Amino acid sequence: MPNLSRTFISQLLMLLLLAGVASLGYAEAPRVVVLYPENVQRATFVQIIEGIKERLGDAVVARPLEKNVDTIALQSWLAEQSEPLVIALGRRATQVARDINQKRLIIGAITHPSGELRYVAGVSIYPSPESLFSWLRALAPHITDVSVVYTTDELEWLIRLAERAASRHGFTLTSVHAEDARAAALFYRSFFETSQHRNHALWLLERPAQPIFHSILENAWRNRGVVLSNRASDVQRGALLTVYSKPVDIGRRIAEVAVPFLSRPPALRQGDANNRITPQTGGTPLVNSRTVKRLGLHLPAQLRQEIEFLFP
């Protein structure tokens, strides 16, 4: 359950920071330009932008990116916007921001950044390991171990967070950095051959290839194994748990990350490329009701009121 006092304090600090922008010698708050792709996910990006605007107000200008965007024209347009702070949503927008060498950049609505991208801060769409492991402990208190495999260095930041979260919630985390998808597939096969499934959960950090994914769910069902994921679609198909943030909440989170950079003049923002990225915080636990029954999990009435069930 959310900590109301912490939420209130966070909102109060945000209001104070936004109010302090006017004291920096600007006639108005620095503009914020949100870049987002015009594609099949447009409706989701629009909801994210609504969350950003809810927190940052009139300082926000949204700029859609067509498929064949003119990067020279975009770069010229940004130069006319009085040194804006740029928020890039999704993989396509972050690639465009990289192509135009946009350094005053916040990235959002992606799983993880690419290694060559420079940015001042970022917000992943992945749930925080803290939230995920907290709900795993509540749903399946018999679990003692969690295993995860990943194939890209750009997820090291999330693994470090997961190690700390696992320790706080009493799990032993085994993380394996596989060289490629083939090595990851071998890991999944060995997991079901060697682990004690009743006490050992598998965390799907990256989505494996479809045949491997089906094999994981089949083995988990047969052996009554617990699978948690970063994606709601995996829970729909049979994984036990994920933690989901609505698009508007993702936007609010991005705005919270952006606030400190709004209160600094452009000269200071240029030196802030510390490659910082954070996961989603809070969110709603999504649970597969059929999997709960298969695992024989007993969920108290109060716990049931706090989670959202997905039915296959």
C-alpha cells in the first residue's frame, strides 16, 4: 500500500521546486519539449504526456515524430525554443535525440537505454525490483530463491537494484549474464532441470523467444513453479505476477525526475550527463488467478483487495 505521508512530502517538494524556478532570473519556466513517435502506440504516449503535463503544466510542448523525421529541421526548431529540456519517449524518439546530439535529455517509456546514448536522467517502463519482490513475498511466502538471466550490459543497473531488494525481502538472488539468446535459452532449460521449483522463482527480466517462453510456462505449470515478469502480457499467458503502472502514472514519474533539471539554467544542465535511470515506483500488482489456484496459494481477503486479477 502506498505511504501517504511520503507521497504528500514528495508532492510538496515538487511544488516548491517548480515555484523556485521563477527565482532563477527567467521570465518564465524553461520550456520542456516531449518527443514521441507517431505509431501504433500513439494513444499510450499521449496518456504519458498527459501525466507529464499534469505535473509540469504549460511548460510542456509535445512534438510528434513522423516515420521519416527531418532531423536537421528538428534540430533547428529545438534551437529556437530557448534551450529546452527534452524528454524522449520510446526507443524511436531516443534514437532521434541521439542523432541530433541532444545532451539535455531525459528518456522515458523504454526498457533500458542504449550504451552510446547520453542523457541526464531516465525512467524505465520496468517495475522496480523493490515492488516486484515485495509482492512476491506477500503472494508466495514459501519462496526463498529467485533466478534471472539477462543478455545486455544496459540492464546492470536494474540487477544492482534487484540484489538490494532481494536482500531486504529475504530472497537469495541468482543473476546470470548470458552472452546471447542461445545461452539464455540453455539457462532456462537448466533451471527446470536442477532447481527446487517449490521454493525457487524465475524472474523474466527480458522476454525470451516465443518457443522458449512457451516452454518456460509449460514447465512452470507442470512443476508448480513460480514465474514473475516485467510484462503484463506474460501474466495474461500464465506467469504469476508483475507490477503494472498506467501510462499517466509513467508520465507523472517522468515529470518528477525532470523537476530538478527545470530549476537549473542551461549551462548547468549541460554537465549533468550522469547516465541515471530509475524504474517505475508503486504500481498495481497484476496476478493470474488460474496460476494462483494451480500453485495452491492462499491469499487473505485484504491482500485480494490490493491486487488486480487477470484471467486467461
